[in-house]
Amino acid sequence: MGLTLPGNIPVAAESFEALLKLGDPWPLGHQAQALVLVTKNASDPCMVWASPKLGTYRAIWTKASASGFVEAADEWGDNVDIDHVFPQSWANLPGSNVSYVRLFPVWAEINRSAGAGREKQALKAGITTTREHGIVFAQELQVLKILGHPVGTVSDPVSIFGVKRRR
């Protein structure tokens, strides 16, 4: 019996209004392009979000950390990226209505191998996402990155949740 893919990890949002369904916003600056959502969920109390058009994800995370919302990135180790777990390339596609992506600390090796392979291949194959009320929820690739688990390659993708592989 395999693990069950959690279906309730938000990784992207269509609008600020959609984010309000998840928690109370705390802007990280004078514009709402980066913010922390404080939730009532004990297992996920603070979520850092930013516009996919911004490129300052580490600075945004540092500001959220300095404000006491999240741990500092270096708590995760020396070689950590602050990643838009929902791929920026997917969010910025023509016609995409994603206005916010969730940020996470992700080990650089995992993040860069996912971005160089499986995320780019998904652009070619066509992307399907699970959305509900303007919120996009994590698929296996995003959960693997969050966990710091290797994602595999396009020809040999890793699956720990019993998701069927394409061959």
C-alpha cells in the first residue's frame, strides 16, 4: 500500500480574494505582491506568497522570517533555494490566471533538477492542475519538492504516492 497524495496543500492562487479564503493577509511591503497568510491550521500556520512576476523570493522569505512568521532559510541548511513550488514558468504562461505562488525553502539540488526536467516537460505535455475556488493545490511533483525528495527525470519520474507513471 502506497502513501496517499495530500490534496490540500495550496501552491498557487488566482487572486488576492482567493487567498483570503485561506487566512488573514499580512503584507510584506507597501504592495500586496508579497504577503504572509496567517491561517487557523496548526500544521500550516503561516504561508508566504508572492507574485510570480517578482524575482526576489529570498528577500521576501527573509522579510517574513524577520517578522517572525517563518524560520530563516538557513535553518534548512546551507544549499537551500526559496522556491515558487508551483513553477513560475507555468504561472506566467499566456492566458494563465495565477496571480500568486507559494514560497517554500527547497534544497537546491532537488529544486534545480525538477526545474530542468520534469517542470519543463510538463509545459510541453500540457499542464493539468487541481483548482478549487481560485486555489491551485499541489500535485506529486510539488509535494516531492516540498519534502526534499528526489523527483527523478522525465524518462524515469519518481512516484511515492502511487501515482501512475507515463511511459
